[in-house]
Amino acid sequence: EYFSLEEAADNYSASSNGSPILARPFFNLMTSPSNIAAESSELVAYPNVIRGTVAVDASSTFEGGAARLRYLLCCSEGCVPSLVRRRGDVPGGYRMELTGGYRGLSLGDNLTISEDLATIPAPGTFNLQDTFHTQNEFHGAEFGMLLQTRRGRWTMDWVSRIAVGSTNATSTISGQTIIDDGRGSVTHQGGLLAQSSNIGTYDTSDFAVVPELGVNLGFDLTPRFRVLVGYTMIYWSRVLRAGDQIDREINPNLIPPATSPLVGPLRPEQNLVWNDFWAQGLSIGLEGQW
């Protein structure tokens, strides 16, 4: 078995010449001697100070595969009452099988926040970018049950499986700021949410389970062909999502150009926050047997 879902993507952008005001919120850790986080913001557009554009792009990809063996537990065939009484008895029965094998899944997330800013008056410009990327791979042993029932030309298949294994995950954070004061540009490491304190690549792994439930309803068009409509749900218990890796508590002294020597905590930081993931869908198909 192999499946792949179309890339899920979303984006947002906003621009202003200074009015209305645009700003990116964060929690400032340097507003008091005790470093208690307080609401603050980084200006994107403000009257007579700065103008600019902020853009957010997010995308996710999900795919998986499996190799299974099926073992027949029991089956029965015979005649059963028709769903329409006047038609009498029709062919019917059931078939129950155990399934077991290997399951693999892959989930990738990407989140990029970009800013293009210019001072008022010119000529200063700022270009910022924060990028958060996560990649998850699951490998595990799977076992389950398949039940097929028939009554006349109608069939119904029930699938219940669970895979047990490990999620191997990678979180990558990067950011940069390009500042041009009219005499030349300088590139600094770090943007707003991605700073030298959390920029890097982080690997981790954890135990995970992946249950799957599915049902297919079929109707025989001919003795060899039937149409199918079904529903499938897959749950993944442990994954890293890009948005969850953002730490909004920031030491503003790290914002480029950083203060040297640095005063205050090394924040934002990477915490490797786990979450779960659901995928579900409807299917329509045509099956041929020979």
C-alpha cells in the first residue's frame, strides 16, 4: 500500500505605508529586573517611522506506505434473507482475516515569516526572515483485523489496524536579517522569532502509535466489478509541527544587530514540543476481480 496527500498550503500577507499600524507581537523578557515576560511588538508599519510588508507561508506534506500479510481466520457463505423481502434469499456471508506487517509514515511541515521594511524617510531598509521546518518519520510493526460481509449485491468491509513503533523527528530553525543603510547591506544571523539562541537542527525520537479505522460500502455492477465508497481515518500520536516549535518569549537584545556583550537570557529557545496528527478522507473506487 502507498498513499500521498496533496500538499496543504496557506499564506497571509499585509502591507502598509505607515497607516494602519502593523506589528508582530511577542513577549519581551527585558521589561523588568525579574525578566517577567510582558506583551510587546516589533513594528512593521508606523506613521512617519516605518513602512513595510509581512508575509507568512505555511505548508504540510503527508505520505505513507505499508506491506502486509493476511491470514484467514474464518468465513461463511450461504443464503441469507434479502434486504428487500419480496426477493427472497440471496447469496451472503462473511470473511474475517488477521493482517500484519510493516507501516511507514512521513510528515513534513514548513513555516516561513518574511518582512520587507523601509524607514521613513529613506534610505534604510530591513529584510527579515524566520523559518521553522519539521520532518517526521514513523517506522513500526502493524497488526489488525479485516471483516468482509456480503448480502446479495451489497458488500461492506471493515478495517481496524494499529501500528506500534518510533517517530524519528528533526526540527530545523533558521533566520536572517539584511540591513541596508544606503551605504551597503550587512547580513546578520537571526530574524525575530529565530535567533542565535534557537537557530540550528535538532533531532529527537519517541514512542508512537498509529491506529487506522476504515469502512467501505460496495455494490456489484456485474459478477466481476463493483463500485466502492468509503471512509478512512489515521491518527499519529507523536509528531513535531513547525508552528509548535516557536518560542514567543524573546530577549530583544538578540534582535539584529545584537547587543554586545549580551544582557539577559538566551531566548527564544528550542523546546521540541510534541503534538499529534489526524488524517481522514473519503474514497470512491471501482474494483475488478478475475
